[in-house]
Amino acid sequence: MIRKLQKADIIKVADIWLDTNIKAHNFITAQYWKSNYELVKEMLLQAEVYVYESNGKIQGFIGLDGEYIEGIFVCNELQSHGIGKLLLDFVKEGRTQLSLNVYQKNRGAIHFYQREGFEIHSEGLDEATGERDYVMTWC
């Protein structure tokens, strides 16, 4: 089931955010992600966030700012089980376009988004990490 984030979900969602970022972005120090943990918890409560829940457990979530996807995060042990696609399909409904940034070194995410109809629109540099990224769009 996909539903809106509730305040009671914040610790679980922030933990998924942290664990997933550390694993998916091993080219960025774990300390970078850990140092942003508290800020992200605050930001999540103010953002448009939808969680995927099964058997009473949150297994993933997607964050949006209008038509911009801030990120899709799925528990490490449940990745490649279709949860990310379900979340993405959920936010595609009623929208005619979406965009996101993805690190160029995160090949798995790039392939996932391309498979889901996103195209690389431009490339740039994430100032906070110094890593090159792509802007990908879907329409």
C-alpha cells in the first residue's frame, strides 16, 4: 500500500534514507550522509512524501517537490523487488512530466530511470559532494 508520510513514520523513513544512501553512494563518505540525518528528518516532514508499506512495515518511499523527484529509497534487502517502480508509477499518475538528479557513478539508478522512460537531459556538478550528476526527465 502506498500512502502519505505520517509523523510517526519519520525515524523509519530517515533510517531507510541513510542506509540506502550509504550503500548506493559508496563514492561519498558515510559521514556526509550521517551529518545530514537530522536535517533530512526535518525536511521530510515538510515535503511531499509517499511511503510503501507492506504488513505494517515501511519498505520504501519517494519524495517530491512539485514535479521534481527528490529521491526514491527502498530498504536494501528489498531492492529489485518492484517497490521503486510502484512508487514511481504512483507519482507519474496525474503528472505530465518529472525530473530528478542522479549521480553519474550510480549506474544502477541511471539504468532504472532509463528503463522507466527517463532520459538524460543535462549534466552538472553537485556542489555539496563534488560529484558529477545528470538531470533526467520524463514526459
